[in-house]
Amino acid sequence: MADSFVVTGGGRGIGRAVVERLLADGGHVVAVELDAAALAWTRSHPAGTRVRVVTGDAGDEAVAERAADLAQEAGTLTGWVNNAAVFRDASLHTAPAKEVMDLIAVNLGAPLAGCATAVRRFLAAGTGGAIVNVTSHQARQAVPGCTPYVTAKAAIEGLTRALAVEYGPRGVRVNAVAPGSVRTERYDEFLDQQGPEGAAHIEAEMARLHPLGRVAQAEEVAAAIVHLLSDEASFINGATVPVDGGRSVLAHDPEAYEPPS
């Protein structure tokens, strides 16, 4: 049977890029997305019935189970990508602790539900499989004002390591990718809101933050995710792979200087 995959947050940005890459490689893909409008492109996709959709909250285990059912109808479920995320934040000095905890739960709950469903299906089928969780450079480089998001992404990296050691002996690999800034629909909308001068300033700052001089394309992050799902990554387990152009290893320092050409 053909390989099949589930990708949460599969309607836009990194998620869509992963779906497109897996389809191009001949796989069957179930895209999970909260916003039905974000999945409109799947209706006329050249892959036809190889791409299927589930509309709903990726943090709802019933939604995850439905996605797993569709994936297993199409082929052998071999990979699961937990990409869905919500970008809402709060600060402890202005928001009740419960509100902050609820925001953390939104971003931790979706990959937790996805991992739980994927692990159970892999073990029941006896086939093993691979899970990739999408975290962020913010898991290790905190951004002011983003406490819930930073905390959730750090927890997802801990979850990745815990599941890798618990289920690795049973043929289930669990890894994560940690993108830096990525040119997605959300990123472009953010730039548009700043006006021409503001957008130019942000783009210059992004070039300064990323040693490669630019933000990532969604397809570049997708390539790393698909590699981790593949047999070529068969001995990679429990890793968090930065896909950030070197952002996480760059230190801005007043003693820095430009080396001679």
C-alpha cells in the first residue's frame, strides 16, 4: 500500500508546503485545518483523491482520529506532522495566570493530541512511523510579550524527546523542527500592515538576525520536515533541528567586526 500522512495546520504556510511536498513525492495526505476556507485549494488539486481534508481543531482527539481513519483508508499511515499553532499571547502582569495557561494549552494541546493518535495507530498497526513536531526558535530564544507561545513551544520540544525515548524501541521516531522567521501568508500580512517604510525596516532587521540574510521560504522548512519523515532519516530520533538560517547560533555583540574580504 502507498504511504499516507497527516499534516495538521495543512491549509496554509509551512503546513501547506509540507502537504504539497508529500503529494509531489507520491504520498496520500490528510490535511487538518480549523479554517475550512484555507483548504479550498485542495478541491482542484492535481493530486485528486490523494489529498483529503478534515476541518476542525487539531487539539480535539476526535478530529485527530478522523484524520487517522482517512489516512489509513488511503494507505499505510507512516508519518504525522504536528504543525497547527495559534498566535495569541499575554503577559503575566496584565493577564490572569489561568488565561496564560489556557493560551499555553492551545499550542501544546494540538501536538499532544496528534502525537497520541499517531503513536496509538502506529503501535496498533505494528508498522512503526515518524512524527515531526513544528516548534520555533522561540522555544530557546524567548521573545518579549510571547510568554505563552514560548512556553508551549519549549514544552513541545520536551514532549518530542520524551516520546522519542519511550517509543523509539517500538519503531516510532519523534523529532522536531524549529524554524526561525518564515515567509508565509501571515508574515506577508504583517509586513503589509506596517506600510512601505515599516516593512523595509523589518526586512532589514530580519536580514540582520538571520546569517543567510533573509527569512526562510515555507518550502525550505517543509523539505526538512519531509526528510525527517523519510527512511533517509531512519536513525534520527529525539532531535530538534533548527531551520533558521543560523539565527539561533548568531550572537550580536558590540565587539563584533566585519572580517576582511
